[in-house]
Amino acid sequence: MAGKKSWGVLVGEYTSLAFMLPLATFLGYAFGYLLDKAFGTHWIYIPGLLFGIAAGLLQVIRHFLRDTRDE
């Protein structure tokens, strides 16, 4: 049953995208910050932040690729 998605489903999916990138970025930063506190360093948050940004962008790209393939 391959029909068009309803308006409500589309709104829900794209609203989740609005939160995905900032949340992944924050989680990467927070994980790096906690590792900095645990090890007494002051640089691990940077790779954590970059990893969070990359993970968020990857999920957004996957979502858009899936949507364009379905049409």
C-alpha cells in the first residue's frame, strides 16, 4: 500500500528534523564535556561537538534521501 503520506504525518516527520540536528549537536557536546570532566582535560568536547554535528547531518541527509526515493 504505497500511497501519499497524510499532511499530519509529513508535519510530524519534518518537525522531528528541526530537533534532530540541534539535539545531536548538544548530545555530542555534552558527552565530550562529561569526558573532559572525567579525565581533567579541556579539549575532548570539541571532537564530541563535531561528532554530534556530523551524526545529526547524516540523519537529516538520510531522511531526505529516503523521502525523495519514495516519491
